[in-house]
Amino acid sequence: MKPCKNSWERWTCCTMPLIHYRTSSRVKLVSWSKNVFVSCSDRHNLVILEEMQKQFTATVSQLQDRVAKLEGSIALLESQVPQMDGKRRQLQETSERRFLSIQETCSKLELALYESQAELALVKNASDDLMTREREAAHLQKSLQISQEDAMDALKKLREESSQLQVELFALKQQTNAQCSYVYGCK
């Protein structure tokens, strides 16, 4: 490897050989190549590289901790999946039973409403018939009252005529008796 000329080139040539890979949920570092240290002969650069390596190692360690925590959380969540799935199924079954129960209740209410409407129609028809009969009865009562008044008037006239006829009959009888006694000497 050729020596590094400026700081950018030093940083690039010193950090580029870093390779990391993931194995069994942990990030491992491939150690620095000895050629990098040789090409970066400057002591200052070496200190910077060591500091960067420490920071990088600390960052990797933090990332590994975070990955481990995330994997723990994922494992916990994965362990809760069957329980949550069971609860979901239970809630779904409960909601389906409630839906069927509500649907059955609605059907019963619809049937009761239909029956109530049919009974109401019958009551309305009976009420209309009763009102018609009431009107007919009132009309008949009025007709009977008029007929009764007419009958009373006719009876009154008949009584008057009967009284008059009785008077006339009595007068005729008297006249007949008088004529008989005059003509035949009856009585």
C-alpha cells in the first residue's frame, strides 16, 4: 500500500479496511490490517485511528446491546403472539355470538312489530266497523224517535178521533134511542 498524503486520504485509507459482518445476532469486527498501520506511519494519525477504533468499538458494542435488547423484545412479542392470537380469536367469537344474538333479537322484534301492525290493523278495522255501527245505531235511534213521535202524534190523533167518534157515537146512540122511542115507543 502506498503512504497516505493528506488527512482525508489518511482517514479513507485507514477506515476503509474495516469490515464488519453479522453472525448470530452480534456484530463482529475484522481486525485492522497491519498494512494500514504501516502506511499510516504518522504517530498522530495512529492516535486518531486508535481513538476512532475505540469509538467504533464502543458504538458497535452499543449497537450489539441494542440489537440484543431488540431481539429480546422481539422474542417477548413473538411469545405473546399466540396469546394475543387466542385473545383475538376469543374476541372474534364473542363478537360473532353477540352479532348473531342481536340479529336474532332484531328478527324477533321485526316479527313482533309485524304482528303488532297486523293486530293494529284489525283493531282499526274493528274500530271503523264499530263507528259505522254507532252511526247506524244513532241514525236508527233518531228514526225510531221520529217514528215514536209520529206514533205518539198518530195515537193522539186517534184518541182525539176516538173521543170525537165516541161523542158522535153517543150522540148517534142518543139520537137513535130518541128516534126509536119516538117511532116504536121503545123504552
